Amino acid sequence: ISVLASKGAKITMLTVLPLKRLIVDNSDVEVITELPEDLTVFDYRCASFAPMHCLQQTVLTLPRKTYLKTTFDRIPGTVGIVWSGVSRKFYTLEKFLQNFDVQGFHLHALQFGEVTSGVEPLVASDFADTLKLMATMEHIVTVDTAAAHLAGACGHPSAHVLLEPLSDWRWYHDYAWYPTLKVYRQDDNDRSKQFSRLNQALRAS
């Protein structure tokens, strides 16, 4: 967005309502959640990743910096967790916690839904609220969901992402999109190995 704006483009972004306030808080573009009837007011239309092609950018030229503004006030011993999403349903919360060494941690859900005793439920109206909560967490542990991208985009210093063997294409260049994220890839069918590396990393930090 900033590169297009620097070239004189007047940008209008179409998004879903839960993302609107987050984008408004982090950019100077006009944000809408519905297309206007008269599309002739726009000279060009492109999808989210299309500007990379137009600007001839690659993973090697992407700026290595965060693009969501937040103030970190991390509370020691707190961990924000995400165990499933719209398409990532490998874990129930119970199964996730069976693998995760939670001793000494105070857990907060960063996804909506029922939680078990000992996990604080998410209270948020949109992604801007989720980002504020995320900024208070000492650690973030998430599967491949919107929360992983949110943590990477704000540059959370201790965010950990658990990936399955066949992951989204962006994770093959995670160093370019999100330099601060720690990624744990599942090499075989034994997910306990993945959690073992995660548990060791959290205890060592």
C-alpha cells in the first residue's frame, strides 16, 4: 500500500468488516466493506497480492519490516493460543493441550469458541481487538490461521506457528513475509515431535 501511495495512487481497499478497523488504524487508505454500484470510479482493480507483480517485487525485494502498529506490553507467563481455524481443524483444544507443555503458563484463547477450564476465552469484536490482546501476550502459539499472519504482521517477538506438511504457499518464504515468526514444520505423521521443539523453545526463551 505504501509503495503504491508513494507513486501517487489513491487507494480504496475492499475488505470484510472484522478487518476494517485494523486497516483504518494502520493506513491512510479509504476502506469499504461493500462494492459500490458504479465501478467506473476506479481506474484499476487488483487482488491483494497483484501489486507485487505490478511493482515487480519478489520475496527477495520485500521490505523486511512490520506493517501493523502496536505497542507491546507483554505480561510474563501469558500465552495466546489458536488450535483451529476455518480450514485447519487437526486439533481440538483438548488434543492441542495434550501436546503443549502448559505448566507455569496462563493461557488465553485468540480464537472464538468454547474453552476448557484454565483457558481464558477470547473477548473481542474484531481483529483490532485481537491485536491489542496479542500485544499483551508473552508468547503466541498458533496453527496456520489469521492469528499467525496477525502476529507476523505486527512483529510479535515470540510468536510460534505450527505447520502441517502441506502448508500454504506463503510459508515457503516465511522469512520474507514475517521475519520475527518461529515456524515449526511437521516432517512426518508424528505431531509430538513438532510440539517437542516448540516446548523446548518456549522454556529456553
